[in-house]
Amino acid sequence: MEAVAAATPPQLPARLLRFFAKYPPQLYGAKFTHQTIPLTRQDAKLRRIAQAEEEEEQKALSQAQAEEQQLRNSPSEEQQQRQQPPADQVPSPSSTPQKILPNPFLPIKTHGRRWLSPRIGLRRQAELFKLAKQYGVETLLPVSRKSTEFKHQRLLLHGVRVKGTGEGQKVKGHKWERQHDEMMEERYNAIVNMPALVREWQARGHGRGFKKEQFPKVRMP
């Protein structure tokens, strides 16, 4: 609790003090961890692929080091190590490391490849960020989709896009609405090239020698 009081300003509400006591800013705060959240699904997918590749590389490296160490050890040393386990493998209450909880604002992926919801929901996250922003300690909270920094980055990425208005985004619409611009461009090009097509038509004897594929195709609305 003393470390939490040293890292957080005084006169904070009890709700924030309880949160900082359970999740110290030195271990979870965005100001200290410099952790970021991917803004798009594509970024999240690329990050997961990179993390999986890094884990595979670390696993292969540790396995290679273990095999190399095993080859270096003599048979007598291996027998002694098997008979007498090292002291660092014996658990002691004083040397047991404290378990670090995951970020309570982000979903957790278990060992069984399943996703668990965040320990603190989005509504409570928004309340905590509003309270922390009021007291000027927002950067001491863990990274979240409800943080002001994340919302600002999303705004810069998507610009003036407003959901439901079509501003800055492609709306599905009807089929004729989606094809309207392309259809009007084809019609304009057909009208511009019509005199040349008429002259060629007359020169060939009113359609003689024309194939079906050569006739202009103009889609009607």
C-alpha cells in the first residue's frame, strides 16, 4: 500500500485507491508499461501472428540450449544431478514469486485457446476512466478501449466517419446504387464513341462482319 501511495497522488477517491492497491501502476499503468492496443482487426491479426512466431522461436531456442547443455554434461555429472536435485527447484515460502494478474481491462486467452471476457467490464472501465480523468491520473490505469488515448487514435484513423450516416464509409445500399457510378461512366463513354461506331457500322455494310461481342453493351437502369 505504501508503494501505491507513493506512485499515486493523494486525495483520490476510495474506488481508485482500491483499484491501484490491487493493480499497482508500476506494473499495469499505461504510463509505465507503454502497452498499446491494435486499432483494427488486421493489426490485431498481425500482432497475434508475430507473437505466435516469437513464442515458437523462444521454444526452439530453449530446447536447443537444453540439448546442448545435456551433451556437454558428462554421464557422472548427469547421475549426480539425478540423485541430488538442485536447491533452486525446492520451493520455499520466502523465494516463491508473487503471481502477477493479467490486465483486467483486456480479454484473456487461456491455454486451451479459449477467450475469457475482461475481469472488469466496459461499463466499469468507462466509469474508472472518467473518474481518473477527473483527478488527472488516467495514465496510471492499464490500457483499455475506453481510454482517451485509444479513442483519439481511432478518431485519427477513421477521420470523420459517423456510424449510420455513410460519412467516410462505404454503405451497402441497393445493387443499382452500388453500380450507379460505373454504369453512368460506361454510358458516357458509349455516347462519346457513338459517331465512330456509326461510321464503322456503315462502312462495313450495316453490321456485316460484326460479332456479337463487338456490339456496345449499355446497361439500362
